[in-house]
Amino acid sequence: MPSDDFDELSSLEKLRDILCNISGNEKLANRFRALFYLKSVGEQWKQDQSKADTAVRYISECFHHSNSELLKHEVAYVLGQTGNLTAAPILRDVLEDLNQQVMVRHEAAEALGALDDEGSLQVLLKYFNDPKEVVPIKQTCELAIERIKWANSDKPKNEKIEKSLYSSVDPAPPMPIDAEDADNLQKLKFLLNDQDAPLFDRYRAMFRLRDMDTDEACEALASSFDDPSALLKHEVAYVFGQIGNPIAVPHLSKVIARSSEAPMVRHEAAEALGAIATDDVLPVLKEHLKDPVEVVKESAIVALDMYDYENSNEMEYAEVE
Ligand SMILES: [Fe+2]
Ligand SMILES: [Fe+2]
């Protein structure tokens, strides 16, 4: 569909049909746009719970209407970001569905953490403790458990957390600004890279570095791109997309070019490059339009499409009236 049709969208059903590609002709990037419109309704549950719940249900239909790992992982992410607890049982089902791809199950577990849902602790513990489970899922569950425990303790009230520049609900809060090492770049870098430290603390150092918003902090973040944890690296790539500092471009370009790197990391590097969108990013993304890893290829396609779209001045991306 032409993109300006989104201006006239009146019904959630129409958005669902685009998201789920009922016509069979929707471009992936348009399906993403429909998802973000639905998200903006799903997150307004305080104003209108029933309309928000309808949006959440429609978003969730995508899990059964798509094979795209990229789209479904984004659907899981978005559901967690709505803060709407109606999404919790749906996300638990996705985490438990071993037919869903790893990135999709990972994002479902991460989203359960973002929802701060104590009712999900049991299922998160199940996969955290499962010796057969793959490492990125185990680590995601570990983080989600720690986040839920943190969110349901006195800590959010008592800790001095700097208000983030970003609207995302992250897998861990940043390190409090009154913590001893909160302004010590070297110590934060050390903690981020300390494989013996709890992952939750390493993430807290990561988000503190993000919020410092300096070139030096970006270099400290990039130092973790040789860590064995794909999960940690994918989050650092995500954070680079948020910060938007072009200093990250060579690091992200190196990561996306590593064929041995986990798809979730390379995918997130592609998205971050798309978000930074300096001139030197375009050839890098174009190179991956035919990447043999589907989720990387799709990420490059969507990132380039968004780039064209944002530069066409047709409308603000994913804004809803
Ligand atoms: Fe993720
Ligand atoms: Fe992602």
C-alpha cells in the first residue's frame, strides 16, 4: 500500500491486516509501520483498556501469521514496551513455544522482564534452569528475573536513577548516579566486560555508559564487542542505535561483517547502522541486502527502506493521531 494511506487509517482491523499481510502484498517495512501504530494504541491502556487490549491481541496474531523472525521478534519487543499486562500470558506462550525461532523466544522473555510481571517468574525460572536451553535464552531469562525482582522491591524508590533520554524500557536500569563508580568510566568499562560479574550488573554499567552520552563512553561500550555473550553484544548494538553517535559506525560495521557472529548481534548492528544513517552507513547496509542469514538480510532491507522513507518527508515515522 502507498505509505500515505496510513494517514487515513481509522480501524485497528486494517492495521492488523497490514501487519499480518492478509493481502499477501505488504512490504515488510509497511508491516513494521502498522505494528508501531498498533503499539501506540496498545500502550494507552490507562486511557482505554479495552481498545488497548484489542491492539495487543491484533499485534499478537502476527506470531501465527508470519515466518519472519525479524518481524515476530519485533512484535514481542513491542508487546513488552506497551507495559500492558494483557500481553504477559501471550508472551509466556511464545517463550514456551519451541517452534518459534530463538530470537523470537528471546524477545518474548525480555518483554516479560520489561512488563515487570511477577506472574511470569515461574516460566522464566524454568528456562533459566533448563540445561538443554540455549545460552541467549538462559541469559535473557536471568536478566528478566533480576529485573522483575528489582522492579518489585524498594530499590526503584530508593535508588537515584538518572532520567533516561530514551523512552525504552530496558532489560536493566542504569547504575544509580550516586553509586561509587557511576562516573568512573574505566570502572564502568571494566564491569561491562567482567565475565565473572552478574549479567544484570554488567547491563547496569552498559546503560550508565549509554546515558553518559560521550564519545569515550561509546568507545567503552564498543570494547565489549569481543565478549562471548551474544546477548550482551546485541544489547550494546541496540544501545548504539539509540545513541546515534557516528563514532559507533566502524565498530558496528565490523560486527555485521563477522560471519561467525550470532545472527541476533549482526541483526541489531544492522538496525543500529540504519538508525545512525550517516552516508558511510548506506554501502554497508547495501552489502547485506543479500546476506545469507535471513534475519540480517531482512534487517538491512527494512533499515534501508526506513532510511528512504524518513528522507522522503512524507510524514513522521510511526506517529499516530
Ligand atoms: Fe533483544
Ligand atoms: Fe532486535
